Amino acid sequence: MSIIFSIVVDGVAYGMILFMISVGLSITMGLMRIINLAHGGFALLGGAAVHVLSVRLGVPFWIASFTAVIIVIVLALVLERLLYRHIYGFGELGQVLATIGIVFLMIATVNLFLGSTILSLGAPQSLTAAVDLGFKTLPLHRVIVILAGFIIMASLWLLMEKTRFGIYLRAAVDNKVAAASLGINTPRVFLAAFAIGAGLAAFGGILGAELLPIEAYYPLRYMVLFLIVVSVGGLGSIPGSFAASLGLGILDTAGRYLLPGTGTIFFFLAITALLALRPQGLMGKAQ
Amino acid sequence: MTNATDQVSIRRKMGRLAPVLPALIVSVAAAIAFILFPYDLAFLTRIVIMMIFVLSFDLILGYAGIATLGHAAMYGCGAYAAGLVSLHLASDPLIGLLAGAVAGALIAWISGCVLLRAQGVALLMISIAVTMVLQETASQARWLTGGADGLAGITVSPLLGMFEFDFVGQVAFVYSVCILIAVLIFCCILASSPFGLALRGIEGSASRMRAIGTPVYRRKVTVYVIAGAIAGIAGALAAQVTGLVGIEVFNFSLSADVMVMLIVGGAGRLYGALVGTLVFMVVHHIAAGIDPFNWLFVIGFMLLIIVFALPKGLISLPDRLVALLRRKP
């Protein structure tokens, strides 16, 4: 019983981290039809910024995290304007090459200034303390991650369903040309979606540093994981990413607890089978 | 009149020469490299093996338009097969190559039957997943593959019973170049055959090819198996030359590197695979030699410059230069 509980808690927390980091990737891949291999780089940059602010400059962790997310969003805005705008027009292969180039530059930058060791984020001690939920004690970190995941899912749902921007975004995902011809400023929708995605990735990277440690090669190491979440969930589908993240998080954690060794094999076999049967992912549009 | 027929016959002769021409260029270039860099033969051999591997990827990505990120699966299986055969069965290098080719083709056939039904991102992800499954299997099946330690101490007997593999790596280099030339000629013939044309058609528009009666799926599986066999040969060569096989042969970064090298050179033209591999590996080697910590800057900027300035790869550089010169009066 207790092991099932641990699996569920750890799996859900892990899934929430995956969700926060990959939801932006799912939106950009569904919206701009761009394979952005550099997406994990925003999580890395967020974590690296927190490291610099909190460990090296002594800024309190939560203020440092907030600042780091803002820095990454600003950086994403600049990058979108300068680089990505041109990359949208390339073919698939050009996109892969260009975004891998960007990943390499991000890794090299972090490596140059901070080295290639694991970066501590200087999270307060209270985060690792246990919280008594009445029937069970949990590390506070897990509780915060799970709560943050639900809050982000809920606010994304509100954003997509209840605001004008959400309507524009859904229209642009469905049919970019038709949306543009109806007077929607699609380049600006792209810009906003890209920045939100990058900011969420940074936030997820910071919160998830305990599970996916921040180091220079982070974007390459976890690229496959984020791509799997996006493709299993379905490109451009926020609920799909959410379901896929939770499912994969629990599956992966269960594999590690119950079948150490062969767990990973079953994990990837399950993904292969799922994608072979449903190439568009759980909640993606059939193409 | 006679002049014109002469020209036609010359052109026809050139046409017949065409498959041999790249082989000629490669052998001359290899001979020059052999004389100029006698102390870098190990590195040169690595480039040659990588060229074979990237060539095989060009068949599926450049010709048939199938983008995968799991080409290391076939390379790794080839490497393990060659290693195991030379450790347990026969130490003849050519038998090892054959084993590598068979293993690569077999895994390509099994995985291809599943993944070639998918398209786009799903195809990419399934190919990655297949490679991951193989890597985990190799790391778990310790009794067969040595697990994370890998297979060590692979020795091969003299090539054709005559040429002993020497310490400097001269025989290894010449051996690899010969295999590269054979693979290159085979790919040239394949590319200009009706089968190669069908692949180009599939790359252009699969639905139209289906409409004129081409069995698209079967063609794709066929080329995937052929490319798998060649990738297996590349892996087998690497195992024989270095004497080692580790689970890194299934690394995702290897599949990604192969794709990057091919796009850098230019996909869909066999020369592109050779040029891209050469440029990427030499720049990588020199940059890492000068600054072991910050060489990624060089690679990153190189990729961005190439993709913005030469979207069709380095191989299009001469065409672009000619076009630029023509435009100026």
C-alpha cells in the first residue's frame, strides 16, 4: 500500500514537472509546426539564472526564481524576434539543424560561465522538510510541485477557453492561414505563445531541479523525454500534454520502483506501441 | 555531324563512368590524406566509417524522405554482431562485416515494419524509442554483451589472410576506405536505378506515387533495410577497428549527429553526406583540440550560419557562388 502511494506521489510530481516543461513545446509544435529542439534550453537557462542569483548573489530563492522566469521570458521574446521568426519558414530539416545549433550555443554559454557540474539552486531547507497530511507525510517539495502543476493546468485552461487570446491561439492552431485572413495577428500570437511556453519551461526546470538536475547538458539529456511527452499527448493539445505527462511520469516511476533494470525497456515499448496505434498521440488531431 | 555524334558518345561514356567517378575522387582524396597525415590515421579512419554511416542515412532521409532519429539502432546492432562473431565464432574481418550487415538489416526490417507506417513526429519518436529499447537491452543482457562495460578485446585476423592490422592503423584505414568506395558505388547505382527514382518520387509526393501504382510502403521498407545493412557495416567496421563495443553505440546523440552531418552537407546527394561528415568532424576535432571546454560555440555557430546561408547544405556552395557571380554584370 505504502509503495503504491509513493509511486503515485512521485509519479504525479514527476509528471507535473514534465507537463510544465513540455506544454510550451507542444503549443509551439502544434502552432508553428516547428520542431524546437532548443525548448529544454529554456528550462536550463531558468535553472542557471536561479543558481547565479541565489547561490552566487545571495538573493532569496523565491525572488530569484521569479526573476529567472522573467529573464527567460524576455530572452525568449528576443530570440523569437531575431531567430525563430526566420526558422518557421525553413523545412523540417533546416529547423532541426537550426534549433540544435541554438541548443549547442545555450549549452556552451552555461558551460563557459558556470562549468559543467550540477548546479545547486539554493532552495531553502524547508522545501525538503516533511509535511504531515494527516494520514501520510510527504516532502513539502512534492506538495508544492503537484499544487503548482494543477494551478498551471487550470490557468492554462482558463487562458485557452475564456480569453480572447485563447480563442486566437486555438484558431491559429487549427488553421493558421484562415486565422490570419480573419484578421488575427498571428505573428503576435506566435510570439506570446512562444514566450509563455519558454516561461513555463523555466518554471518547470527550476521546480523540477530535484528530479531533473540542472547542468549544462540538460537540454540534450532530456530532449527525448520532452519530445515523447509532446508526441504521446498530441501536438498542440494542452490536456493531451497533461494526460501524457501524468501517465508517463507514473509509468516511468512505477517501472523504476517495481522493475529496476527492465523498467525502461517496457517504458519505451509502451510508447512505441501507443504511437504505432495512435500516431497523432492521445489527444492530437488526426492529420 | 560526326562531331555531334562524338559528343553524344563521349557523354554516354561519361554517363557510364558516372558511378565510378565519386569512387575515383574518394580514393585520390584518401591517398592524399594518407600521405599528408600519417599520424592521424585513427581519426581519418573514424571519419571514413562515419561517412559510410551517413551515406546510409542519406538513402533513407535524402532519397526516400524518411526522417528518423534512431539510425544508431542499426549501427549498434552491426557493431555488437561483428564483435560477438569475432569473439566467439570467426575472427575473419569480412565475416564480421557480413554479420554486421545482416544484423543491421534484420533490426531495420523488424523496426521498419512498425515505424514506416507512421509519419512525422510519431516516426521520429518511434525510431528513438526503438534505439532506447536496444540500448537498455544491451545494458541488461550482461551475459551476452558485457552490459555497461561493453565488449572488449575484439581482435580480427589479417585481412584476406594477408594484411595484418597494424598498430599505426594503416591497414585499418585502407580497409575502411575500400569499404567506403564499395558502398559509395553501390549507392550511386541504387540512386540512379528505377528503384532510386521511385524513392525520389516518394520523397516528392507519396500519394501521387501510390496513384501511379508504386507500392510505397514496400519501397520504404526495402530502402530502410538496405540502409540498415550499410549502417550495420559501418558499426561492424568501428567495432573491428577500435576493438571495442559499448552501449554508447546506441546513444541518441549519435543518431542526432548523423542527421546534423547529413543536413550540413546536403541531403539527397551522396556527395553531401561525404562533405558534411568531413567538415563536421574536422571542425569538431580542431575546435575541441584548441578549446576542450568551449568548442560547442563553434559547432553551434557553424550550424546556424550554414542553415541561414546555405539551406541546401554545403554541397550547394558552388552553385550558390556561381549564381552570385552571374548576377554581377
